[in-house]
Amino acid sequence: MQKQKNAQLIVIGILAFAVLFMSIGFAAYSQKLNISGLASVGANRWSVHFSPSSYQLGEGSVVENSKEITDTAISYDITLKKPGDYYLFQIDVVNDGQYAAVLDSINMSELPTAMQEYITYTVTYDDLEFDHSTDHIAAALPTATGMNRKVAMVRVAYESPDGQKVKPLEEPLELNLTAALNFSQAE
């Protein structure tokens, strides 16, 4: 019995030695590789805006009663007294950000049906004239110097329908006209 116990202890010792030897052997044949690095992401900006200094009143246009121009909005108050009067201005739309832009759509307020024969309202952008809301325009506004600006022009006119004499309005008419130029990042 003592012999059997000694044999078991020898076998356990050999197995313990084998496990230890295999662990050392595995460690000798394994290798850990490390990759490290530093990535910096610089600041970028999106900047599509009006250039207030480029505002120009069109020749023959009525002068506005008031106007306010910011980077992203233009508001004006005008009085058109008689057929033939119009308000016309142009202003540059500038892209001085790091991303090319594209004009996707123009959303314009609609004239009341009764006034459509007396008033015309148009917005021209990059020589494309719009007189109602339009989607899927896809007019590019790149960031390249010299090409990063396009002209936007607004015209509101009091017309006489087909050269007819117009009955004077008995009361002043106020129209709230809006246009939104919707830009997104070019693909």
C-alpha cells in the first residue's frame, strides 16, 4: 500500500511538473503586440451666409422704408404706390466654411389669389429664377476662393395686368412675403 501511495505521489508530481513546464512553454511561445497612436481632429465649420456689405438696391427700385440684414436673414418694409413700382435688391450668398454646400430648395410664400395679377414676387439665385417654392434644385456653392459666392436677387413688383388700367386699391394692402433658401452639405 505504501508503494501504491508513493507511485501516486510520483505521478501527481510528474503531472504538476508537466503542467508547470507547459505553462512556461506556452508563455515562451506567446507574444503580446501593442499599437498606440494619437489622432487629432481639427475644428471645422459650416458657414453659409449673406454678405451684408454686398447689398445693392436695383436701378429704378423704390427705396425701402426700413431693412435689416444679418448673416442669415433679410427683412424689409416697402411701399409700392402705383403700377410699375418695384423693389429690387441683390446680395451675395457666401460659403466661407470648410464644406461645399448645395442649395436644395427655396420655400417662398404664395401671393393671395386676388393679388397674383397685380403683384409679382421672384427670387433669383445664381441666374435661376423662382416664383414659387421649389425642391430638388441642387445648385452648388463650393468653398473655393472666388467661387464661394453666388448672387441672390429679390424682386417685388406692382404690375398692371396685360397693360390694362388698374382700379386703384381702396385700402392699403400689406403682404408678408418670405423666402427661405435651404442649403445642405454637398456630397
